[in-house]
Amino acid sequence: MPQLGFGVWQVPDDEAEQVVTTALDAGYRSIDTAAIYENETGTGRALAASGLPREELFVTTKLWNTEQGYDSTLRAFDASLTKLGLDYVDLYLIHWPLPAKDAYVDTYRAFEKILADGRARAIGVSNFLPEHLERLIGETSVVPAVNQIELHPQLQQAATREAHARHGIATEAWSPLGQGKGLLEVPAIVAIARKHDRTPAQVVLRWHLQVGNVVIPKSVTPSRIRENIDVFDFELDAEDLAAVAALDEGHRLGPDPAEFNSGA
Ligand code: NAD
């Protein structure tokens, strides 16, 4: 899995083909979509039009909450694959645990079938808290390859990352730039950017890469799409990393997975 990919949340389907094409041209090979983003069709069109060999691409999509359950998951997966125009996805994720629905174990058993059938190369979860991971691992046979969680310098997620390390789960950061809201103006980030003659977004993405997170920044602006992947030719030093570590304030932008039950 490429450590840096491209997220397409909030990109309308009729713009997704162009936006994903810009990302592929800029060098991204990993694309993160979801059934609920309603842009799998446009995303799939860009993948097909790129002419890139399938094995060079890494495509992630996610099962929406309303479809949790064994049979409904199998049907929803078929629909996603058809919209994407693919024979397989590289990674399929349960979008939210939905504790009130209490169906993620059954849902994941359908994921294990999809994996065994070769229609997903890897399976995993999103927004799972350590307690959800422990239960899932205890009751099923395939350890999730990935847990995609909200993670940025103001929400560093130490406890969940520790659970990942214990089980060999990759940490994937959603909203890695804090949705561009405020984080990119934090003085410590701006100072590090000046020191390296880089942008605040590049500093934040570089921090993710150096602490071992998979990242999927989103932008629809071509110059920013290119800027966000241009992060492999500089390095933050120990002082920079310590300054970013000090920004953790446990501040969520999105819902708390313990309480989010939309579509349950
Ligand atoms: P992000 O942190 O990637 O921020 C994106 C926003 O930051 C852009 O809309 C833009 O306003 C700004 N931005 C981007 N590049 C910039 C730059 N170079 N300079 C200045 N501003 C810049 O936020 P996101 O879109 O929420 O998260 C990224 C991806 O994560 C999504 O597209 C989606 O694929 C995934 N995601 C998953 C979940 C989940 O529940 N699994 C939830 C949210 C997002």
C-alpha cells in the first residue's frame, strides 16, 4: 500500500473523473473512496481512462453503515465493484463500527468471504476504537490490515496506535491536514515550514510519513494536489517532530466512533 494516497470525500461524482485524473498525473497511485461519497463511478472512470496497469493502482472503498450485516454487505460490495468498473479492490473497509447496531462482526465475516474469493486483496476497518478491534480480532480469523481513523497533529490517537502496533494493523490517517481548518496556521507548523522552505501542508504530511502513518490528503485544486505529494525530498528533524508532538490536544473534527450510529 502506498504510504501517501489521495482521498475523494466531498468530490461530486461528475468532478471525480477530472480530479482523480489530476491526482494520477501528479503521481498518486492510491485512491480512497467510499460508497457514501457517491463518486465511485467517476473515480472508476478516471482509473480506466488513465491506461495505468491495474497492478500499479491501489483502490480503497468502504461499506456504508446502512448495509452492515452479512448478506447486505455482499450485495453492497458487488454494487461498489460495478460502479468502480473493477474486478477487485485493493482494500475494503467497514466505514464505522456502529456500536448501537452491533453488526460489525457479521459484516466482517462477509469481508472475509470477499477476501477469500480474491475480490478484495485486503480487508480492514475505519473508525474502530481499541475495544472494537479487540472484539473483532477475538471473534474472527483475519486481523484487519488497516484501521483508517481521524488523525492529525491535534488528534494523535496514541491509544489506538498502540493497539495497532500490538496487532500489526497499519494506521491510516483521515483528515490528515485537519481538513485545512486552522491546523495549517498553527504557529509551530508555520515556523517549521519556513525553516524548510516548504508549505504548512507539506510539513504536516511529512510528519505523518515520519511517524509511520498512511495518509490520504484531499484537494480539488491541481496545484495543491501536486504540492501534497511533493514531500519525499526533505526531512523533519528531532526538534521539528517534538514541536509537532506537543500540538496534540485530543481535538476531534469528526464524530466520536463510540457514539456515532448514523444509519444503524
Ligand atoms: P484533509 O485533512 O485531507 O483536508 C482537505 C482540505 O484541506 C481541502 O478540502 C482543502 O480545503 C485543504 N487543503 C488540502 N491541501 C491543501 C494545501 N496543500 N494547502 C492548504 N490547504 C489544503 O481532509 P479530508 O478530506 O477530511 O480527509 C482526507 C480523506 O480522508 C477524505 O477525502 C476521505 O478519503 C478520507 N476520510 C475518511 C473518513 C472516514 O470516516 N473513514 C472521514 C473523513 C475523511
